Amino acid sequence: MMDKTMKGRCGPLTYELQHATVFWNGAWERRNITISDGMIVSGAAAPDVVFPFDNCLILPGFTDVHVHFREPGFCYKETIATGTAAAARGGYTTVCTMPNLNPVPDSAANLAPQLEAIRQTARVHVHPYGAITVGRAGERLAALDELAEQVCAFSDDGSGVQDDEVMRRAMCRARELGKVIAAHCEDNRLLRGGYIHDGDYARTHGHKGICSESEWGQIARDLELVRQTGCAYHVCHVSTKESVALIRQAKAEGLDVTCETAPHYLVLIEADLREDGRFKMNPPLRSAEDRAALLEGLRDGTIDMIASDHAPHSAEEKAKGLAGSAMGVVGLETAFPVLYTALVRPGLLTIEQLIALMHDNPNRRFGIGDALREGVPANLAVWDLTRQYPIDPASFQSKGRSTPFAGWTVWGACRMTFCDGKPVWGEVV
């Protein structure tokens, strides 16, 4: 623990993390890690603070390429401060924030309030997305040139770009700028008022369904545009078996395509639905066949990464059942424990595969982050995988409390998170 006499010391502290098993430069090692001036170092002077982490793992800080932090414009749902606190508790040191904000980050001037909030209040690294179109309205291209150097990629997430020509022009410009188009794929013509999957649960319980083609049909459209433009293209929150098949074929063709899915699509299906807003998200929970296809896509490399799609809303907005509640659930604080418990412990994935899906692959695609090794910033998290506990939304750092995993018993507690060598969650924070 921290020596209380050190808390008032000027300048950064030197930390030593001892006795853990570390995922070190892509392999497991039993070793200590010394952090000085924010960096992982060797041969430093005696540490100011020593943490014994017997029986723990030290993993690279995760990267989530799909979060909604709601600031500016909707701070009653979430802020940069509360969202990054949730990220730190979940073992994340890098997140990418979606552009459904007010103002929409469709120009340098409209991005500026978000960048200032990040500068002032973020606990972890935050990389904003820039909008594809003005106001995310799908009609005119945003000021992509102004945004390019300040954003991780371009997305209209929350809305699919409906006009083929607008998307083609966006892809051409993104390619010229060296940026990724990250697409929320949803054909509005096929929604027909739906709000859960168009399957057995919807028919049995009298709900309006969202057909799978509303997702995979627009993916097929976009992949044809990628063939024409050569754009670097990323598909957000894949949920259907047809989407996986399309992306697998595109990769076999050599197209520059990646995709993500979210924890809830990997461990839940429509049969798990309840008449409760905490089970409502977009895309919706799909069928058992869709879940099986997603898992196969993880194993064969078709699906590159897992992102939480952390989407907080107020309690009132989520208290109106499946029909009336806002779309979206929170996930930063539950993602790794849920995936470790539901996929790694039963042997569906290895922990090394999960680390690649939550760190290596998103970092490679979006050009952010490093493996744990000497000479890089200390972005890491300490996990006790022997700790079992129930998920309690009342304990969340996020303002959002709506999760389908409330009450689940999971394995894996994050004891500490360091971002650029600074403790941002855990025993000294």
C-alpha cells in the first residue's frame, strides 16, 4: 500500500508491482514491473510504493473502440469524467467515443468542446470519432479534412448512412485522408417500428421486430462500395450470422475490412429477453444461431475485436419496458469479467484470444497503444481472477445502471488500473 508520507511528495512516484504473472510483450512471465515517470522501466532507483500482487495477472490496458460518453450535450446520462472512471474500473486505458453528441463533432469547432472536456477530466486516453455527415443527418459530408488529425476515425454511429452516393463519397475522402470509416449498418426502410429481434420472442410476446437484413443488407451495400473505393472500413456491433458471412467473404477477397461485436451478443440471445429496458439495445439480441456464428467468427478471425458499445441512459429512460425504453446498455465495468466467466472459463476462447480481441487487434486497427514491455507508457491493469462476486449496478462508476448482467455472478476483479503510469483505479486512487 502507499506510504502516507509519500502522498504529499512533489513529482511523480515510482511504483513497483511485484509477484504477478504478466502478459509481457505477448507472452506470460512471472516478473515485477517498475513504473517511473509514467514509463515501464528497468534499473530504476528504489521504488516509492510497492504493491504485492500475488496470484494476480497484469494485463495490458484494454481498448474499447465503441463507447458513448454523452458529453457535450447529454451530461445527465454520462460525462467524460464518469465514463472514463467506469473505463478505468473495467481495466480499460483507451476508449473511442462515438459522435452522437450535441454539438455533433462534424467540424473542428464542434469537436472542440469534447476535446476540452477530455483534456480537463479524462482519467484514461479518449480518442473521439468525427462524424461522417453534418449533424449525422446523412445528407452532406462533415468537414472531414478539419477533423482528420484529431479523430480516430469517422462514424455516424447511432444512424446508418442511408444514401449510397453519400457513403461512396465519404469512403473516397476517408481513403485520401488515411482514415477508417466505422459504420453503424442499419437500413431504415427495413425497421418498420421494430425494437427487438424479429424472432420467436417478439412474435410470442406481441413486440415489433427488427429483421436481420436491416443490418446485413447495409453491410453488403458498404462492402460493394469498399470494392469500388479501396476504403479502410470497420463494421460496428455485428450481431447476425449473415453479417459474419459477408465479412468473412470480404476478408477472403482481400478487402481492408474489420469488425467488432459486443459482449451481450456473445453470451445472450433473444430467449434471454425480459420485459425490462435493460435488455434493449441496438442491434438487438439475436437468435442462438446468430450467437453461434459470432463465436465462430471470433475463433476464425472474422471478428477482430470486442467493444462494449457502452451506452448509458437515465433511469427514467430505461424504465419503460422493451417497447418504450431508450436503446442502449452500459458495459465498460462488466465486459472482461462477463467474457472471462462465460467464454474463457468454459473453454470457448483462451485468455490470450480475449486479450487480442480487447487490446491487440483494436490497437492495431486504429493505431493506438502498445504491448507491455520496457520503454513504453505504463497502461495496464491488475486482475484477480480468483475473485468471484455478483454484478451490482449500484456500485458502478458510470452514471448508467442499465445492464442485462445485473445479478450475474462473475469471476475477475480489477484491483488496479494505471494509465500513463498514474493509478486511475484501485488501491491508491
